[in-house]
Amino acid sequence: MHVFTTGGTGTIGTAVVAELVAAGHTVSALARSDRSAAALTAAGATPVRGALADLDVLREGARAADGVVSLAFSNDFSSAEALARGIAEESDAMAALGETLVGSDRPYVVVSGTPWVPGRAAVESDPLPLEGPVAGRARSVLAALDLASRGVRVSAIRLPRTVHADGTGGFAGILTEVARNTGAAGYPGTGDQRWPAVHARDAAVLFRLALEGAPAGTAWHAVADEGDRVRDIATVIGRRLGLPVRPVPDETFGAFAPIFAMDQPASGAFTQRTLGWVPRHPSLLEDLENVTP
């Protein structure tokens, strides 16, 4: 299969490209810089120059592919406004890719976060939240899943709050950067709230499985660790950085503050049973031992 992907040089995308190439697929991937293009070439993929806002480039990449993975998202989380702009850009890109595939029966894999459900771990049948700071992403994914009725074998991978590799990535990576900048490994609230996690290389296998065989209109949880307490995450970060561990005001975490303060465990058991997905790489707390002092 020839796969076109966006976001092929991020923490998740790098692992997805490597997994697809290792499985014998060919990959072309959006590259917005010379550095990204060089990284993709080194990984065995063909770079396609352009940015996520270049919708004609995305459409051409999708037309030439047997399957498409949408991974790219803005790295600007500096404010609620910046987050909203990133969500809008992602939504436009996902729509352009999906419309190009209508009537083709080709696979299209999109991404969202796992939902949160009061009092228990979220499962694959739970709906995505349509309120809150990232509700726009949920609406984009639901619009993409509707393409199943229009001849697209679309599926959604729901990623946990931390997709990690080599001690960095996701919400835990943000905790680490905030700790470096503030001089304390801080956590919001009591720190008893739980975040699910998965290693990027395990998540990459699930993306491949979805491309190769997930039924149209389905959603899957890329969850290996059902929920680590945020205080435990901060404790490892603090020890690795030699910094004190303590609660800090929610607003320390900017636009993500409402999400960071929530208890949001999630289960990937159904996904593992149904698709035969078996996470094999280190857990989040194990991987955080790679945080560089």
C-alpha cells in the first residue's frame, strides 16, 4: 500500500512512518521545511513539500495514495486562541483529505483524544465530548467518520493524553517543560487525577492495523497505560531534573489547564482484543526515566 500522511516528523508520525516502511508499505509525507524533508528521506519516505494549510497539496497527495493518515497539528499551545487556530487548520485539512477519498473505498485514519467519563475509564463506545477547549477536534473527527457512508474506509485512532518516546511527548512532556521553566515539577489539583498513555511505537502499530483492516466508521483506543496519577508522573520528572515536586495553580498550564485538572483514565482493552494490538514498549513511568537532567 502507498500511504500519504501529514505530521510524519512528529513524535507519533516518526513512529508511524517507520512502522509502515518496516511493514513493506511505501510512504509519502507532508514536509514544510528542508529539515523535515531530510528526516523523511532518511526514514525511507518521500517528502511532499507543503504546509497543512496547502489544501491543494493535500488533495494531490491523497489522490495518489492507496491510504491516508492525518496526524499533523499545530505545535502552538501558547493560548486558547492559538489552540483554536490549530484546531481550525486541522479541521480544514481533514475535510480536504476526506473529500478527496469519497467513493474510493480507500482507508483514511484520523486522530482524536480519548474521551473522559466521570467515575470510570473511557471505552471505545463512549462519545467524544462536544464541549470544552478541544471540542472542535471532536467535531472534525465525527465529520470524518460520517464519510463511511460515502465510500471511505475511515477509522479514528483515539490517542491518550501522553504519547511518549524516549522520555518526552504529550501532556507529560508539557509537565517536563513547565518544570524546566518554573524550577518545580508541578501538578494541578491534588495530583490524584489519572492520565492514560501509550508509547509512540506501540501507537504506530495500531495506525498500521487500522490502515490495513479496520472497518469503516470505527473508533479505537491507542491506550497501553489506563491511567497514571499526575502526581506520580511529576515525581519521576522532579527526580530526574533534581527539582521539588509540588502542586501549582491550574493556570500554570495555560490553555490546557481545564484538561490537566481532570481525571480521565481510558481503556484500550476492546481495541487490543479486536484488532490483535499488543503494546510491547515501556510504560510512561518507565520511559520518563529517560528525561534528561
